[in-house]
Amino acid sequence: MTANILDGIVLGLQFGLLAAGLTLVYGLGGVLNLAYGQMAVISAIIVALAMDAGVPTWPAIGLGLLAGGLLGLILDLTILRPVYRLRGEARVLLSLLLTLGVSFIVDGFLIWRYPLKALTLRVGVGAVEILGVPMRWGSLVASAITLVTFAGLFIFFQRTSLGRAVRSVIEDEEGARLIGIDPNRMLRLILVLSGVLAALVAVTRAMVTPVDVQSGLFITVFALIVTVVGGLGSVAGALLAGIIMGIVNVVAADLIGSYISLIILLGAAAVTILIRPAGLLGVKE
């Protein structure tokens, strides 16, 4: 059981980080990005292709992170332009439909062009004993990177003027506009940041298990579940929900199978909506 809990924490940290990008985009602009998992996969494939071409590992990872940020910027400058002109449920629905279409296109292209390509990053050799459980170096390094990134996000949103401007838009868009903050610029910033976070999740996930061209749907579904449970617009909620859902997923998969574990996670999200619609630490409307 201890091994399952530790593995769940490793998984939960990664998907909590992925959900952080998704929840900020939705909480800030009411944009639901269903191509988010595909952004992570594209970044992973770019890292893999760069390494195949002889680029050293860390520069290749840098290219993947850059690609993730550029993907977020491209979405902002292209298909999301008409989305921004809408408000409320119309904005959510159009963003859902457009990004879902993007996800299908990306999946089709990657499966056609790179059907067997996957990113695997080997970190160290052997294992380190944690609470009597041998943990691979890849899991430990991935978790350390994720925790450092979360710390950076907390500092950004709590200690910097730009981060506080983003928070003000999440809490009250019209009020932020009245004091001179441009919500569209903040949303562009968060879309770029979310793309980088998606790429970082792909990289850290590849330190634990291969990330292949068909991983996009799984990543998006899990990120959505964590986002709902954690609360829209809350980075702390994404971290907390990610860890909880990661542990539940690993323990349930070990006891009753991975298919049933996904049903349990969906049930947890549904119960959260009924009991606390804003999520565990979400920003209340």
C-alpha cells in the first residue's frame, strides 16, 4: 500500500501541474481547451525528434518547453480569436468545439506521421529507498521538478504585480478592466504559460513512463477531472486535487483495475460538483 501511495503522489504531482494550466485558462477567460493533452504530446514528440537528431537531452527539453509555449500562443492568435468575442456559456461551448476539433486533427496527424514515436527519458540508475519502498530516480527527479515549478507558480501569483493582475482578472474581470488591466493580454500570457506547463508535464511523465502519440486523450481527461475537483482558477486546488486523485487512481487500479479506477475518479468529480460546485479551493462566483 505504501508503494501505491508514493506512486500516486508522483502521478498526482504531474497531473496537478497539468491541471494548473488548464484551470487557469478556464478560470481566467472561460476557455475550455480540450486540445491540452495534445499540446503535451506534441511537445514530447518534438523532444524525442530533437534527441533522435543528435540534440543533447537538456537542450532538446528546452525546445519542447518552447514548443509548448508557442502552441499556446498560436491558439490565442488563431482559433480562439472568435471565442473571445463571446461571453458566458457561448464562449465555453465554442472553445470546447474548436479545441476538440484541434485535438482530433493533431491525433490524426501524429498517428499517421509518427505512429510508433514516444518519449522516454532515462534519469539515473538504480533506486532510492523511501519509507522502505524502492523509488526510481526518474520518479524522484520528476517530483522534484514539479514541486519546484509549483513553488515558482505560487511566488509568481502571490509576489509579483503581473501575477496579482492575473488573479484580479480571475476574481473580477470587469473590475480589473476598470483599473487598467487588459484581460485579453492576461489570457494570452496564461495560454503561453499553460503550454509550457503541458510540455513540462510531458517531460516529467516521460521520466516515469513513455509518452506516446496516443497519450493526449488520457492526459486531457485526467486534467479535466483534477480541474473540477481542485476548483477553477486555483493553483493550490490543482496541486491538492492532483495528489488526491493520483493516489486514488493508483490504489484503485491496483485493487480493482484501471478501467474501474477511471469510473471512480469520474464519480469523485461528480460528487465534488454536487457538494462543492466551486471545487476544493476554487474561486467562488
